Amino acid sequence: MTVHSLPRLGPQAAHDAEATRRGRWKMLLLLLICASPVLASYVTFYVIRPEGRANYGELIEPPRVMPAVSATNVHGQTVPLVTLKDQWLLLSVADSACDARCERHLYLQRQIRESLGKDKDRLDWVWLRTGSTELSDILREATRAAVVLHVEEADIAGWLAPEPGQRLADHLYVVDPMGRWMMRFPVDADPSRIRRDLSRLLRASSFWDQPGR
């Protein structure tokens, strides 16, 4: 049996192989750089847990991606729900008639957002209203600083979900800047504890998430 030695790579072939290896490493590094901000903020919040305390809101694992559905704004214009992305959201869902719980949620959303001080512009106050397409003048004025969108409850039922035995309108929800629902607060939640969770989330993502879209 004749054994032949492997052919030796010439200078050009060796150079091309080295260039290919460098290109692959650069691509992997670029992917890591793109993903690292989001990964780091989640690791900080989920694993490191600043202040050594457990979170108050219930973490949704895995987070649920925002559906590609249409909504209607207060001017009657159709807008994709995904336009809410690129910002942290404190979100409530309620019928347009807005009962006592709905009013409390809207009040809490406004007050909690204002209490965040310089970080408030990194969080949007969102009301997804269902039922009637009409919105009273009083509610329109009261939610002037909010993002108010009319949606069909069935369109978001596969995205947001209440605790067993509760209604969708019974909770406040947190959505991350990638449009993923990632936290749900309990019924009749404590505002100070909601604020603490939100402050921790914003602090954990401060190095990559900037105010506004």
C-alpha cells in the first residue's frame, strides 16, 4: 500500500484559510455584541437580583412575544400594536367604560411613572381598551399622557394572560423594549413594590436602553 503525504498549502491558500477563520470569529463577536445588552439586563434582574430581594411581580418564563395585530388610537387611526416596541411598557387592559378597578389602574400607572423621576421617559403608560370603540371626553382628558389603543380582547388573549380565576383587567403587566410580556403584578398590587420592581428593571438595562424610541 502506498502512503501519500497530504499536499502542503501554498502561501495564498494558507492566507485564505486564516482570513476565513478571522471572519468567522468576527461574525461571532458581532452577534455577541448585539445580544449582550439584552442578555445582561435579564441576567442582572433574573439572576443577580440587586438588593438581594425577590421580585414582587410574577416573571413570565419564557416571555411572550407581542402579536402582530392592529389597534386603533384615540384619533381613529389604525396602528400596528408592534409600534409599542422599543420602550418599556407598564400596561393595563380594560373595557372602554372603565370601572373602578380600571380607574385605579390608570391612576397607579400615571403616578408610578411620574415617581420614576428622570427615568420616567424610558417607560410608557399604556391602556389597551376593549369593548366599545367610543371613549368618553373625561377619560380622553384623563389619559392624555398615556398611549391609549383600542383592541379586540380576543386578539391579545394569546399574549397577555391573568392568574387562574382572574380577569385580564385585574392585573398590570410589564412589557420589555422587544415587545415581550415578561412580568405580571398581582391583583390589588402594592404601588411601592411595583415601583421597586420597575426601578430595578430600568437600572439593570440603563447601559443600553435610552429614553424614547
